[in-house]
Amino acid sequence: MVVGGSGVDTIVRVDSLPVPLADSVMVGPIEEWAGQTGGNVALGARALGLDVALLDCIGDDPVGALVRERLAEGDVEFHPRISAAGTRRAVNLVDAKGRRMSFYDARDPEDLRMPRDFYLPRLRRARHVHLSIMNFTRFLYDDIEALGVPVSTDLHDWDGLAGHQREFALRSDLVFFSAATTGSRAPALMRRILREGRAGTVVATAGAEGSYLLTRDGGPDPYHVPATVPCAPVVDTNGAGDAFVTGFLFGRLDGRDDRECARLGAVAGAHACTAPGSSALIGRDALLAADRSGSREA
């Protein structure tokens, strides 16, 4: 089960980042893709053959209709609650190398909540819960823990300081984050999450540098998992981190060890870069075939 994090991305392709300061900048065709972090994880997990339900608060608006349509096309079981604030949007600038800069409209009001009688019966069906870092999803932790269901989260580019992600970092069993902001401080942050929280595994993704894995029962230093060379040219890195999460979760639910899971995540993440707007979703057979063949490392 995935909770929160659906919406629509508007993709604007530019020559380079940052864009030049100008009144007008000529760009290629502007595209819209429904997904965002929770939607991408749900769609990616379903493409890998997992049974997936997505719970979220969206608007009764044209943007919300795009989300519903994309999830239906991906065969994801979607249970939306209508929010007067509308459906979340983002504008993502993508340069010629596929690098991204995202402008995210965190429009959810602080008092937005998902009713307990809405989510609790569905939580009872779940083998695993993945919480997107929406404010309202943090209020599910007590019930998730009471049910004993494993929970994961993606902190994205958390610097270890911002308070919004802290509860997610310390109350999840499996924690992902991007090392884009922390850089060389990533290992220290990984150790801190394990020391202060309940996580048994922390994964820091680092783009073309691969990922780093640290477990509670492992050594003090993160294990490096090289990136996988994509099977086609890199077009867009939107959704690559979400795809990594789905590959990792697929491996974990299949009973694999964390290093194998991270390798599967690397394959899924690389595949996601080969098409625009998080539209490249790798299937189960392709993922396992690439793993068996030992896809080339970056």
C-alpha cells in the first residue's frame, strides 16, 4: 500500500540549468505527466506485478482526473479522498542531460487529515506500507505500528535538519533519501537515522554514482552499489528515485537480501531515465533478466 504523493508534473525541457534570466525562453513542447512520488511508486510496483493500493487526497478537478486516468491505465487500485485544496502540481525543468529542477506546489493545508475509518480497513490488508512525506500521512504511524506492518518512506533531498522529514526518518523501518543535498555527509546521516530511529536499513541514492546501503546489523560504513548503465540514452531523470524504491521493495517482498534489493533498485532506476515524465516502468521479467545478466555498471 502507498499513501499520499500523487499529482501532475509539467515537464519543461531547457538547454541547461539554471535557465538564463530573460523575459522569454524558447523551449520544446511542454508535456504533462500524472504520477509524482507516490503515484510513481504505485505504478512502478504494479508494473512489477505487485498488488498495489494507493490512498491519497486529491482535488475534484481536471488535474485530479489526469491522476485517476493514469492510475487506471496502470491497473493501480486507487482510493482517493477529495480535498478542497485541489490536486498537487509541480513544474519540472529538465536539461539536455536529463537533470531536473522541480518547483513543487505543496498546496495541502496543515490541517488536512485522512479519516481513520477510511484508511484503517485498508491498512489491515497490507503486507507493506510506503508513506510519501505528505503532512497528513504522518498521522498513520501509530496505527501502522499497532498492526505490526513494515513501513518505508522516501525523504528525498533531506538535509538532516528540516523538521518536516524527521518523524518519517525515525519512525520508518526502511528509509530512502537522496544524497544530492548531503553529499559527503550522507554516511553520517545514515548512521544517525539508524541510531535514533527504528529503521533497520537506510539507503542513500546518488544518481550516476549509484547508491549506498547501511543496515543495523552491518558494519559502520555504507556498502556501495554501483549505478546501472541504462539500456537506452538518458532522456529524463524524473521518477528515477521512485523507480529505485519500487525495485528495492520488489526485492524485499520477494525475500531477497538488501544488497540484492539495491541492485534491483539500480536497474529499475536506470530504466526510468530512458523515457520522459516517469513513463518508463520496467516489468518483472525485464527486471529479473537484467539482474541475471548482470547489467553493466556505470
